[in-house]
Amino acid sequence: MLEILKYNNKSISLNINHQKYNLHAQWLYEISKNTLIRDPYTNQLIIEVAEINKNLFIKQAIIKNNALLIYFNDNSEHIFSKKQILNQLVKHNIKTEKKLWNKKTINLPKFNFKKFNQQMLLEILEAVERFGFCLIKNMPVKKNGINELTNHIGPIKNTNWGGIADVKSIKKAYDLTMTTRALENHTDNPYRFPTQGYIFLHCLENSKFGGANTISDGFYIAEYLKKNFKDYFHTLTTFHTFFEYQDENACLQNNCTLIELDNEKSVSQVRYNNRTEIMPFKNQKDLDKYIEARRKFWSLIKSKTNNLEIKQQSGDMLILDNYRVLHGRTGYKDTENKRYFRQGYMDRDILQSKLKTLRANS
Ligand SMILES: [Fe+2]
């Protein structure tokens, strides 16, 4: 159903499928596909919208052949289908429903790469979007085996450490990842801006003893705080802490909150990285508050009830949403130093773009 309820110079009220929408005249003008406004091939604007005549107004509006036809006072004529208007109305509101989880409620999302096809790729990306992670079994056990999947998604992010990197115990470790030490749960590289969106962690060989991955859902924990510890939640979403990585060739710094909210006050990112946080200088009261809130946040991040343990076998690859899921590793014993993982990052927009394209074509 598409029906005009009323209109004046500057706005129009429509009934679309029994829902009332009040639309601004210039908003409609700007989303128009009229070729005086928009290039038909790229769909990009060819007029300077900030210079549209202040006195632009609707001269006449009618419904014709199930479409909205508007005549503006600059003598231009614009046709809008119901679908086009609805698409524009929801464009900025698309959010996938996230399934928040803890150890008890999660069913490990798992895929077998031997059966890989485009439908499975969509399901893999949907799982990462919904749960913040998934496990892919039977990836090729070779040095750059990660690419066998990521080549179907988009480029691996290059950082100052290069592209796909070793995760292996070495003598002169530049990061504690490269030791046999246990790693407390964390998100990767919050000192980068933007922080890398996704982690691909591929096991070529694991150690006999220990070396399992632990993961917890930062969005679940943030939600728990929001419900049960409002003051802590407020502090963690407003206090800007500081993360830094520095060596001879790099100085990476980021000022940010541990829990970030989007425009609609929904949690959009969590950060926690004990190894690289440098608490900024603030007054006694603010630091007291932050220290207390962070203490609670950490106790939930490490809590056994919130952590899923996954010991990856040769060929297993984890994909982690680095804006949501915190990961760590139990310590390990590996007398022959055989434990060998490879890790690659991907920017947020690259994976999201692939997911949206696959959705549109499915
Ligand atoms: Fe990490």
C-alpha cells in the first residue's frame, strides 16, 4: 500500500503498508533517482546538495502506477517507488540481532572447510556477526592456509608487523604472544586506530599440554554490567583511557573507552588489553571510579562461567570479532617448540562488505 495522507510545501505524509511516515521535501529530492540529481551508473549525486535552493518546495504530489510522483517548484519531476522509499528508510537502521552468550548458553558455531561453498561462506560470516566468532575445521595445514578462506572475503590487513604473522614462542619476543606464557583475555591492539576488526587464528600444530584458547563475549558482559552495575557501566562507557605500543619504528596510541556506545546507545565495541594500557593522569575521584569499574569488568572477563575453552587442532581456524570477543590462551609446555599458529587481521568494513553483498545476492 502506498497512499498520500497530506502534503504541504515542505513535507509529505505517506501511508506505506499501514505505517505513517512524515517525509521532508528536500530529503525526498536528495534520494531521487532523477538523472539531473544522480548519475544513473554510479548512483552518486551530481548536484551539490548543500546548495539546493532554500525555497525548494513541493508543487504537486500524486500516486500514479503505484508510485509516488512529485513535482517540485524548480520544474523537476521525480518518481519514487514504494520499495525505493522503504529501502532508504531502513538503510541506516540495519542491525543484525546479536546472540549474547556465556559458557552455558553457547553452542560452538563450527564449519567444515572441506565442504566449503558460497552458501557456507555466508553462514560463516553470519555466525561471526551473530556470535562474534566461529570455528572452521579442516583448513589446509600450510603456512598461509588462512588465505584459502580470506581470499573469498577480502584482503588481510597489513600492520607494522606485516600481513599474516607467526604466533610461536621465540627467544626475543616483541610481544608476550610469542612466549609460552598464559595470555589473559584481551582484545587485540586497542592502541591502533581504527583497531583491526577481525582476527583469523589458524593452528598448524598445537602443543601437547596446554595452549587452549579461551574466549568470552564482551557484549554479554557489557549488557550484564548495564543491568546490574549501572554506575560501572556508565564509567566504562565515558572514561577515556589510553593504550600504547612503542618500539624503535612504531608509536601507536589511542585514547578510548573500554566500552564504546553507538549513536543509539547500544554497545558497539569493547576493549581490554592489560599489557598495553597506560592509565591516564586524572583526578583522584575519577581514577578511583575507573579502577573500581575496570576491576569488576575484568573479573567478568576472566570468570570461568563466561569463558569457553577451545583447544585448536591442526587445521582449525578461529575467526574472532575483535570489537566484541575477548580471547586468551592457557600456558603451555612444548619441549620441542612445535606449537605453531598463524594469525591475520582484517578490517571491519572488508568483512562487513562481503557479508552484505552475499546477503543481497542470496
Ligand atoms: Fe591476541
